[in-house]
Amino acid sequence: METFSFFHFLTMLGGLALFLFGMSQMGDGLERASSGKLESLLEKMTTSRIKWLGLMKGVVLGAAVTAIIQSSSATTVTVVGFVNSGVMKLGQAIPIIMGSNIGTTITSWILSLVGIESSNFFIQLLKPTSFSPILAIIGAAMNMFAKSEKKKMVGGIFLGFAVMMYGMDMMGDAMEPLSGDPKFQSILTMFENPILGVLTGAVLTGVIQSSAASVGILQMLALSGHISYGMAIPIIMGQNIGTCVTALISCIGANKNAQRAAMVHLYFNIIGTVMFLILYAIGRSIFDLPIFAEDINAAGIAVVHSVFNIASTLMLLPFPKMLEKLACMTIRDRNTAKDEETVLLDDRLLTASAFAIARCKELTAEMAELSNKTLLGAIDLIDNFSPEDAQRIIAGENKVDVYEDKLGSFLVKLSANNLSNEESREASKILHGIGDLERLSDHAVNVMEVAQELYDKKITFSEDAQAELNVLTLAVREILDLAIRSFETGDVPLAKWVEPLEEVIDDMIRELKLRHIERLQAGRCTVEMGFIFNDLLANYERVADHCSNLAICVIEIAQGEYNAHEYAMKMEKESDFTALYRATKRKYILPKAASAQN
């Protein structure tokens, strides 16, 4: 019988490293394949007017997301990030955290297939060691030869699974000599003590920060050694406590609600473990159930893992307020600014690119709507000024500045990750667009200042000048609408209407400046009013320019490149542009010049 040596130990560690790497690669690929749709589901599916329906949705969603990304720790850390960002309330996070514990059991069921033993060819094909080489070949071929980004993602998922199963197989081979080692068997008897078993499971999982991996190690030990149900059950309970370490570490520096979300995860697992330890003790000491002395296999561990997590969830699901209260008692309000502070983008999301991009898209949409609202509000002040509305314009512009700063800094950090082509295009579009959105809000303040000058000096434009500005204003409102909508949705056909309209606006502004000069020369306009009039025209012209930049960004990024100036020059020569320009020109016709003063 071969004895367990130092080289077996190294092989076991190497297998563990490959297992963790493969799991990470597979989970990352599955998450990217979701294209960030999981993030919107996390937000929307947790809200329901019916309390129980909302709870069940949260549990199902937490389980599904965790099953997809293969990590309850990653799900919980993401949820902590959402709570810290104000995207999700603590009450919404609780059922998702509960569900994540159920979702992580999927991995143990996949790994339990390694224990299949049969001479039947088709049953043997179910063993991961049988079909993972095929997946590895397919995955490698897709990664090397596929041109589609999605096919490459699928290839990465296949390769990650194959590496994970190969690492699992390595660990099993390295542990095989332990099956007949008397010293190892004597060590195993120590886990007859349930408290020691819980502590061992918690420490092991806390160190490697993956309950799925620690369950996998336990499954390999079960195949190579004589581990009974009585030994395995407490270890599995402890593994659920150990998986909370990642979330607890991640919440350091977060606001109080994010810290409470991590504490809910811990309390949920501790309470579940304590309750089932009591049942375990009753089953062993009072009823002396024979199953505790029987050897457990990989499938048995998967069953125990699932039963424990599902039963814990069902037991505590009616009491989310209790868990929330416990977390609030632990993390108390300190009446400091940090308690109420939320961040637009939490750095915890950097580890999940698809979630991060989805969150950036959501915030960019908010920024675009705020810029649009601020500018339209400023335009309204020209005819109906009020100091209160003017302050709202300034507040809106300041908030847009914050959006630009946070999004820009976060996306620079995110760009250092290995983003997919689709994610890179979206990040590039946002980075190019937020500068123009911020400049739109700056021009909103400028327009507001023009309106305030008219209000303070109690002067107005003449009827003719006002009529001309009304036509221009309608065009500015439309170009804003087209640019913002196309930028938010990525609608390329809609974006192609912006540049022709920008040319029409430029034509109108040139005509209005000429008319102003004529009025000035004829003495029908004061120099003071001329300055105000030209200032307003200059801001409208710059607004149209930034709208053009946004639309060109949408078109060019969709084509995989970005050069706004070259595109604008090229587009003006195309027949489609000419047709759109003429259609827009007919829509906005200035009133005939008259002799009235402005």
C-alpha cells in the first residue's frame, strides 16, 4: 500500500489550486454570458406588494444567481455592494442571502458525480472524468477558432469546468493513500466531536473562502477515507459559517447597512447551525440513529449539504425582520455622516465585471436624464424665471459633476480587468459620453444665468426675436431628446438623426446672428440685448455639438471604433445624411425677418 508522502501533499494542493481556478473561470464565464441581466433581476425581483411573494422571489433569485456564478460568497459580496450603493435595501438583501446558500449546493451535486461506479458505458459517461476531456477539447477549439464573443465565453465555461474537474481528480488521486493509513483514520475519529467538526469546517472554508471548494475536499476525503455521516454533518454545518468570512471582510469600510447585510449572512448561518446541532445531538444521544455510524459518500455529502441549507432557509424565511433586528443591534446607528452615506459605485463590484457594467449603465442613464432635465429646466427659465428653480438647476449640475467623477474613476479601474468585447464597448461608450453629459449640465447653468440676467434687468426679447428663438428652442429640445434616448438605448438608427439636426441648428444660429447684426446696424437692437442674445445662441450651439458627440459615440462604438471628427466629416458626404438633413430643414423654418425691435 502506497503511503501518503510530501509529494502527494503537493499534488493535493495543486489539485486544489486548479479546482479553485476552474471554478472561478467557469463562474466568471457564466456571469459574463448573462450580460449583466442578473443585476437588473437582483433589483426588480425582490420588490413585491405581497410580502411572501417578495421573499420567495428573493430566495429563488439568490439561489439561481449563485448556481450560475458558482459562488455564494460572490453573490453575498455583490449584494453587500448593492446595499452600500443604495441600489438595494437591507430587507431586500436578506432573502437573496438565504437563497445563495441553496444555490451553492449545486456544485456539490456536480462534484458528487465523481463517485459514480458502474461498468455500463452510458453511466460511465456521466462521470466528470469521462466527459470533461471532451468539454476541454471543445472549449479550447472555441477559444482558439471562434470569432463570436459569446462562443468564446461558452468555450471559457467549458474549459473552466474541465480544469475544475481535473483539479478534483488530482485531489482524489493524492488522497487515495490515506484510505488505508491508520494515523489518518485516528485523526478522523476526532471529528466525532461535533463542536470540533463545526470549527474545522468553518476554519477550512474561511481560509480558502469557498464553501463549494471545502465541500469538494470533504467529498474527496469521503471517497478516499472512512468518513461517517456523524463526522461529515458537523463539518458541513461549519462550512456554511466559514463562507461568511468573505462578506465580512468585504464590508470593512462600508456604510452601516452594508455591514448589516454581511452580519445577516453570518447570523443566518450561525442560527441554522445551532438549531441543527441541537437536532443532531438529539438524534445521536437520545435516538442513537444508526445512520450516523454509516460511511458517507460524495452523493451523501451533497444530500446533507442541500437538506441543511434548504431546511435552514425554510426555518428562517418567516423571520427576516428578526435577522434584520439582530444585525441592527450589532451594527448600531452612530449618528455620523458615514452611517447614512451611500456610494454611487462600490469597488466590490469590480470583481464582477458584468454586474459592474450593468450598474454603470444604470447610473449613466440616471446622469443622462438628470442632464436632460437640468437643461430643459434652464430653457424654461428664459420665459418664466424663478430663483427657486434656478437653485435647482445649480444643484442638478453639481450632482451631474459627481456622477461624472465617480463613473470615470470606477471605469478606469474596471478597464484594468479582462473585459469581454461587449463590456469594453459599453465601458468605452460610457467614458466618451459622460464628458458630454457633464458639459450639457454646464450649459444649463449658463442658460440659467442668461435667464437670470433678463429677470434681474427686467428686459425681454422683441416679438420677432422671441419667435425666432421659439423655433430654435424646439430644435434644441428635439436634439436633446434624440441624443439622450439613443445614448441610453444604443439605438443607432435614432442616433443618425442627430447630426443632420445639428447642422440645421447651426444654420439657424448663423441666420439669427446675421439678423441680429442687421437689427444692430439699423438701431433696432441695443448692444446690451445683443450680448445676451448672442450668449444664448452660443450656448444652444454648444448644446447641439455635445448632442452630436453623444450620437456619434453611439454609432461609432457600435462599429468598434471612435473618431467623432472623422465620422462627422464622412457622414456629411453620404446620401442618407442629405435626405435626413433636408427632412429636418423643412421641419424647422424660421419666421421671415421683420423690423420689430428686440
